[in-house]
Amino acid sequence: MVSSILKTEKLCKSFSNGGLQQHVIKNLDLEIREGDFTVIMGSSGSGKSTLLYALSGMDKPSMGKVLFNGTEIQGYSNDELAVFRRRNCGFVFQSVYLLENQNVLDNVLTGALIVQKNSPELVMKAKDLLKKVGISDEDLNKYPSQLSGGEAQRVGIVRAIINDPKILFADEPTGQLNSSSSRDVLDIFSDVHKRGQSIVMVTHDLKTALRGTRVLYLRDGGIVGDYSMPVYGENDLKERRNGLTAFLEEMGW
Amino acid sequence: MRILRLSLFNLKKNKREALAIIFLTMITTFMFSVFITNGARIDHAYDEGFKASGSVNRLIIIGEDQYHDEFKRILEEEYHPERLSENRYIFSAMTDVLDNNNEPLSQNLLFVTEKTERQLEDFVKTEMMSEEEIARVEHPIWLPDTFRISKGYILGDTFTVIKAAVPYPFTVVGFYESGLQSSDSYGFKCVLSDADYDLFSMIYRSGNAHSYVGLGFDAPADFSLDDFIDKCEASSSENIRSDFFDFSYDNEKNNETTFLSIYLMMTVFLSLVTFIASLFMIRHKIGNDIEDQMQQIGVLEALGYRSKEISLAYLYEYILSGGFGAILGGILAVAITPALDQGIMIMLGRGMHESPAFSGVIIVVLAITALVTLFALLKARTVKNYPPVVAFRRGINTHHFGKNPMPLEKEKGSINCWLALKGFLSDVKSGIGVSICIITAGTTLLFALLMVVFFKDGTKSLETLMGTDVNILMVNLMSDVDPYAVRDEIASLPEVEKAMVTYDLEFVSVKDAGDPGQIMVYEDFNLSDTLFPCYGRFPEHDNEVMIAFRRAKTQNLSLGDSITLTSGGLEKSYIITGIISSMMNSGTVLYMTPEGYSRIRADGRAHIIYVYPAEGVSLDDLEAKVSSLYGMSAKDTVGSSAAGGSLEEKIRLAAEEKIAVLLSQYGVTDVDYAIRIGDQLISGNSRNFVIKEITTYQGIIKSQMAPIAEVTKKYTLIAAVLITVVIAVILAILSSSNVRRQRHSLGIMKSLGYSSHDLMTQMALKILPVTLLSVLIASVCVVLINRVFWTALFGVVASTNIPVIVIGDIGLILFCYAVTYFSAGRIKKISVTELMTE
């Protein structure tokens, strides 16, 4: 039986806006299984990103529980959440968010050295991972402004997985990329997932969602649909696409 | 309007930083305004006060026995002075008095009659009793106005002069503007009734040379005191230089305004430090603002705004905040003027006759605002370097295409430390401004700290620069007493650490010098607790002398040079073996061995014993012990109650008191008496007295040095606090401004798992290299400034308290670290989610 890595109970998240309370996530119960590639979809404003931040300890829920491997994290202080994130999570953002004043290798190592001690093995691992995603040794000393959007996002992914996180979160990682770059990036995600990495990804792109194993549909702060994708190999891409499209049409996407 | 709105938006968004700029410009304007409005007034205040008194600008008093009528003729014929008058004076140096709180003090006093006073000046009364009230007062006294202004005397107070242990209480009937003799250093001129003056004339009558003839006059510009004394000596064929006392407008003004001028100069220095720091802080902040709002700049440019117009947005911000701060500072300077006037009057001991020129404040306000504007403009103009495309590519200017300092693959130790140093090396340029701020402010802070520590125990540290041992009893022996035998007896007392025989401070002329010398003799200089040569060594042979640092400076003398002394027709040359910090008598003291002294003063006689108390023994207790051993001194015996029991005891006590008066006040050296009552013969002699007088420096230190020490301590303490606040404000602004500028990167770091504490530590560590270097430079600067300060002010070389500087350095570094760390607390408010939804 596959164990759950992340679980929420009655999760709520509200924002105060001009004195008005806006309830973005409402009493949400959810379980993310270890090794799953979970995709969260929904229309704009449905609370996808808010849910991702609450799950990942980037933000604190207003009410309810978030359990990571059975441990409640919603009561953690900001600094405790920072430690939680560095030990357990990796993040890939839509805008990449590389550190502008650090070169490619340093961007990756900045994420690594807060968790582990420096060693030749660590540096080698960073270089290997970068090479695997197509960043050559010559590019290691480049600064983010010298990279294309796709290259930057690949560096972002390496930075996210350098610590072998227990779970990888991605917020529309291909949102700002062209189709070619998107494909490259998604291939990396698929590759990482095949090696057992748990992934939670927010997207509104069908092609991106097709890479997942489970699609959750969010509407008005609650999960209204939970679709398990056919396993790779059993169905061809067309079938997967049809199945997902039917699910999404059912959800009113 | 949009541009102005952007300025207002920035001000509103960064309220704390705007408030800090307002604070800094306010402090700067306030201090500059205080200097501008009061600098000239202090100079004028003395002049105006002097002018209001109608005083002559010079008074030379000469011992009555040494004075010859010929001197006045020489003065008239050779120098043609105006308003020349010749009068009698009583001058009493280091006089014991009881102040209005009945506290004992030691002061230099000059007693005159009203007639004499009116010949010297106009006797302008500032406050007085009615004529009827004065008529009812038995012993009236008029005191210089400084007693009312600075010392808190009021009409009707009692001013008690103690002479030969006898108190002479006077009632203060009025205060008057005194031109000369209106300070602790030069003494106070007190106007007595004719009857009281006559009484004091008797008490102070010659023999002890307390009665003087004074020549008061307006000296012509080319008047030379040395030249005059030379002519007088030639005329009288006597060595009388040491009997001349000179009081002049120039000397007294210089003496009275020196400290105020120094405090004002320090105020200017403080305001400069604050101003420089403010400018760099503003420069840094604008740079950060521009980077922070790069996208907005790009949008405005894309909309057709010229870079000049966008620059104006930043300019308005500083015109508004800087101008507001400057106006507040100006208002504060005006508002505080009455209190400052009071302070200046207290320090000068004179009334303020000139109104403050507030136009100076307006000029300062405008100048500070203009300078802030100019500085802001220069930095804001960099907007033109960012055309829309560049501006849109936000942060382009922070890219480093060249070196990558401290690559992380070589990281060792702490990642926070490594990233902080990496950040510092990537942006060394911005560290220069911070460095200048810390160097200037740190130097001031360390100097203030040195002063506070130096004056922490009042005058105790200052005493080490006096050039003589201060915490001693000076026991003046009767002429027929063997000083060495007494010394040995005293030295054997358990209350005594050591004792030493020495001589009176005798005046001698120093060839080619403007002032005479006073010889201080130590049979063994190593006995001294406080004498340490700054350069060279103590004199060891009869042809060697040690001089004060001030004399070395003024006469351009150095070790190995010779000085020639003349006294009583003798002229002797001495080799300078040592130079010492000596404030005593304005650095005129010459230090010699007994043999050296005898060469120039063959008639000199050692009859004084310096007695050093043992640890924990007070001078009062020691004096009581010495008195109990040898009986009261002649001086103390005078006026003591002859309350013996039998007739014989009463007669003996009365006789001893009479003898004491003769010994202590009339220069009599030997007295025998015999009184027959019926068959009984009661006889005795002066040889019962061993001690003529016991004196200490404590009274004079309390009256002259304690106020200086107190004011300096308070001033430097305020300066230290102020500079600490300024440093804190600047670092807080820089830190919070840096957090704002790096909000994006910090948010990313947070998402990677760096805690707020990690990032705040990095912020604080980032300025550590700059702080360390700056504090080191500040320490070197403060050593130099300390040296210049003491040399310029007191003519001494004060050793710099290195441990205090080291402690100050450590404190400053920790303070800078802590302020930067806590000011970066804004990092806690950076939300990772907000960053991602931008």
C-alpha cells in the first residue's frame, strides 16, 4: 500500500482584503501519496497556488491541519517552516526566481549548502544534474540574465532537486516558456518522477497535466474532482489526453 | 503631478527611512545653527561684557615692598598708556573661603575699595540691595556678576573669607560687571567697604607680600610686559620679576572662552559627522530606491516621461524630507537659544548683551536643504542610465559578468558567513559610503568615550597631568626646624606612605621666554606618583632641567637643548633632559634636583615636606595626625580658642596665639616671651612651633578644575549618546533599505529554506568587514585626535587609553552588528507567497 506523504484536514485559508474576509480554501481534505505526480488544476482564482503554498509550508493555513508524513506543520513558526522546507521540499516556480547576482553553479549550491556540508561529491552532483538537464560546464559560470527562459528553468529544477527532497512542488513551471522549452522541462519532471520523486504541480496547461499520475480539480476553494491518469505504457498519449479532457470537461474547464 | 505623487508614495511607503532623514538633517541643522548663531556671540559676549564694565585692559600688581614710584613713571614715559591709575590692592592667592552653601573652596581673591574699583572700571552694578539695606549691613561685599550668574549667589548671601583660621563673613550687597578678575583661574575682584579694606590691610600686611600696588591702564598695542619688567629691574637694581602679577584682557578672554570655543568646535565636528553620514546614507538610499523601482521607472519612461522628470521624483522626496528636517532643526535651534544663552552665561560668567542673529539659522536651513538636494540630484540623475528596455530588465545593473568572488563550490564553515562575504565582495562600492559613515561617527564616539572615561572620576585623571603630586600634604616648616629630621619622623608614621623634603616654588627668569619659570625640586623624582616624562628622563645632575611640554612647544625646545635662567644676579644654563605634561601654572614649572636648584638660588632653603598618605588614608586624617604629632601649625593656632582651665594655661595659649600670628603673618622667625604674675614667671618661645602651615591642592582643584571636568564629562557623554543614535539610525536605514532592495532575492532564499535568522545574520555579517576596517581606521584617527586635543588645549601629552579604545572598538563592532541584524528584521515580514504572486 502506498503511504501518504502529505495530508490536509479541514484546511482553510482566508485573506483579509479591505476589511473583507476572502475565503480561498474552504475545509479542504486532501491526501497526497508518496511517489505520485499530482497535478492541481482549476480556473484562475480557484485557489491552486494558495493550496500549493499551504501544502509546502510556504504559507500558514488560517484553520485546519497540514500533516507531512504524519507530523502537523501548521503550528510551526516561520523559522521552523524554513527548516522544514529546506529538509523536505523542493520548489520550482513559474518565474524561476534564480538569484540574479549568482552564477548557475552558485544558484544550485545556495540551495544545497543550507542543508548539507560542502564536499567535492556535492559539487560533482550539482554539475552532473546540470549536465543532465542540458547545462554544459561552459554555462556554469553564466549569470541568470545570460540564460534563456528554458535554461533558467532547468537550473531552477536542479536547484529544487539537489537536496533529494521528499516532495517537489512546482507552480506552473512552464508558464513562461515556449513549447520547445516546455517540453524539455516537462521531460525532466517526468524523468525525476520515474526515479520515485513525489511531485505536486499546479498548472492550467493540458500538456503539462498529461505528465501527472493524478489530477485534482479545484473550484471555489475545494476539490471537486480527483482523476487518476492511466499508467504510462498501458495507454498511449492519445488515450491519456482523451481521458483527461473528458475529466476536465466534466469539471467545466 | 504624477511625479510628485511618486515622491509622496515613496515617502509614505518608506516612512521610517523618511523619518530617519528628517532626524539626521534636523540634528545637523540644529548643531550648525547653534554654532552659527552662538560662535560669534560668545566672542562678542566677552567683549561686550568687558566693554560694559568700562574696565582698563591691563592691571599689573607688584608687591608693595618691591614697588617703586619710578615704575609708574617708566610706564607713563615709555609706553604712554591711557587711563593710568596707581592704587593699593590686597591679593590673596588660594584663599580659603566658604561659599553660599558653606562649602570650603580655595580661590584667588583681589580686594579693592570702591574708590579703587571706580578707577579701574565704571563699577556697573547689575543687582544690588537698596541703599538703606546696605547701610544696615555690617560687612558688605560686592562680588563680580559671575557669582550671581554662574555660582548661584543671591543678594544677602554670606561670603566668608578665612584668613589664618579666622572666618570673616561678608554679606553680599550687590553684583557688578567686572572686566578683569572675574574667573576662577585669574581670581575674583571683591569690593569691600573702606573699613573692611583697612582691616584686611592690617591682616594681610606686608611681610607676607599680600599687599600690592597696582597699575591699571589701557595698554597700547606695542606694550611688552617683559620689556617693562626689565626696565623696572634696571631702575631698581633688584630681581623683582617674580613680584609682578599681570592681568590682561587678552589672557583672561582667552582663558574664559577657550573651553566654550572647544565645545563649539566639537559641536561643529559632530554636525559635520552627522551631515557626512546623512549624505552618504541619502546617496545609498536613492541608489536602492532606483533599483527597487526600476520597473516603474521603465513604465514611466515608456509612457513618455523624460529621465530628468523621473529624477525629480526622487529629488522632491529629499527636498520634502530633508527640508522638513532642516526646518525642524532650525526651529529647535531658535527654541533652545534661551537655554543655551543661560549655559553660555554660566560658562562665561557674564551676561549676554547681544541678541542672537536668527538670520544665520535661515541660512543654515537653506544651505542644508540645498546640499541635500544637490547630493540627491547627483545620485538621482543616474536614472538617465536606464532607458526603458534596460529598466524593464529589472536588476540588470546588479549583474556580475566578471569575477565571481568566493564561489560556493569552495565554501567552508558557515554558508551564512560565506554568502555574506560573497555579497560584500560583490558590492564593495556601496561599502565605501558605509565605511565613511562608521569612520567619522566611530572616531567621534571613541573620542567621546575616552573623554567620558578620563573624567569619570571627576578631576582624578586630570590631576595626573598637573605636573605635580596633588594628593599630598604640603607641610611648611618653621625656619629653625630640621626638615630632614621631621621628614624621617613623618615618614615612619603608619598613615604615611612616604615623605620628601623640597623647596618653595621660586620664580626665576627664563631667557628669551615670555613667561618666568617656577622651580619645583624633587630630591628623588622616582618618589613622585604622578610625574612621568613624556620624552627623555628626569634631571639627575645640577646642570639638568626638565621642562613642561607647553614650554617646549612655545619656545621650540627639545631634549638636549639648553635654557638659561636668571635670578638674583645669577645666570645659569641648564640642559633639558626631559619634557613632561604639566598644566600647573600654565606649564611654566621647571623641574630640578636640589643641587640644580642651589646653583640658581644659592639662598634657597628646603623647608617644605611633601607627605604622601598611605593607601586608604584621607588627607584630612593625615593632617590631623601630623598636627597631633607636632601640635597645630602656627597658622591654625591663630584664632584658636584659648579656653584653657587655669590662668597659666590661658596665658600660655594666648601667648602662643600671639606668637603664631607673628610667625605666620609677619615673617617673624624667632620669639621669646616671659610674663611675671606676682612671683610666678611664665615663659616660652616660638620654638614650640614646628609647622608653620599645612596646605593641600584640593581646594584649588575643586574650584578650578572640577567644573571643567564636570562640563566636559557631560558634554562628551551627550555627544557619545548622540553619535550612537546617529550611527544606529544610519545603519538601521541602510539595513532596512538593503532589505527592501534585496526583497526579491531574500524571498527566493526563504523559499529555499533559509530562515529569517539566517538572512538577518547574513545582512549583519555583510557589513562586518567594512565595520572592522572602519573601526580600525577610527581607532588610529582617535589616537591622533586625542593627542592634538590635549596638546592644543592644555599643552600636555596625554597618553591614549588603549584598553578603552579596544573595548570601544569591540563595543562598536558588536553595536553595528546588532543594529544591522535587528534593523534587518523586516526580512521576517517578507512573504514568500507574495513574492511569487507579484
